[in-house]
Amino acid sequence: MSTEQLANMRRNYTRDGLLEDQAPEQPLALFKQWFADALETEQPPVEPNAMMLATVGERGQPHCRVLLLKGLDADGFVFYSNYESAKGQELAGQPLAAMTFFWPALERQVRIEGVIEQVTAAESDAYFNMRPLGSRYGAWASAQSRPLSGRVELEQALAAVEQRFANDPQPPRPAHWGGYRLLPQRIEFWQGRTCRLHDRLNYQLQTDSQWLRERLAP
């Protein structure tokens, strides 16, 4: 693909707008509303709960990957991973992260920034036990982010786990696997508009419960 072809790739957003009188004072209320819209509107292969998660390494190098949101409560946004993975080590060293959700059918994007904490062991156990059995085996078998000699090594590790828990219909959660909660300090709602004059409403946490809402230039 040529540079000219890339330069000419564009979409004019005309579906909707986002005005202040449509936005509640609390950003989580608006996120829940938008997420409900995404559940109804986005079609496969789009996963409405897919989001980009950005973390920072010890040298200040950002790292970004796609994860799935697996919980939302009054405190924040929950996802699960291997605590010993690259992202787990980055979050241990710098417990700050950013999330981005993009729902193309709705022409909407949400950016979230905040502090990371681990969820309780009970929360991690409850979610782990909801996962398909194969995914639970995978959490045991994969030393996430570490080098492998090839696919065969991973498959052999999985076979060993399956044999280990062959008589256990409810394998326990490995200690190195569990959940994180992002406690939001900033949430920006972006609605695509025509001529790239998009609507951007930004919420910035001022106290434990008070948010400052302001419009940002596109």
C-alpha cells in the first residue's frame, strides 16, 4: 500500500454528537450507557469489551496490547492476567495504566487513565472458576511473556497440566494469575463528528467523588 493510499483513507463521522446536556456528572454512568449501546450495536468480530491497555516499563518505554474488560464496579475497571507477565512486572514497578475502548459502529472512543491495584484473592478465584476449563489449564501452562523454543513446548506444558488435574474438575487458581482494577482519575468520551470537529468531553477526578467535566478541542 502506498503512502498516497494511506493518506486518502478516511471516514466522515456523521452518526451522532455529544453535548453537555447529554452527559451526566459522573463519568461511570456515561460509560455504562455507552457500553450498553455498544453491546446492542457492535457486531462480530468486534468485541465490545475489548480495550487497549497501555503500561510503562522501567525505562519509560510504553507498551500497549488488547485485553478484555471483565468487570466494572463503583471503584473501576477490572481485567485479568498473569502477574509475572511483562505487563504484570510493569504494573508492579509503576502501578499506572491507560485504557482505550473504540466502538467503530457508534463512532465512539473512551480513554481512561488511572492507578492500578490488584483485586482481592476472592474476586480472582470467583472469576477464575467461571472461565472455560481449557482457559484455566492455559493459565497454569503458560509462563506468559517468556521465550519458548517453539509451539511444541507450550503444548507439552498444557498436556502436563491436563494430566496433573485429570481427576480434579475444579483446578485451583495459580497464585501467579489474577485480577487488576484500574481506579480512574481521568475519563474522556470522544464522539466522531463531521469534518474532524469531534466532540470530546473530559472528566478529571478532583476528590474521591467529585469530577470536573470540560470540553476539549478536537
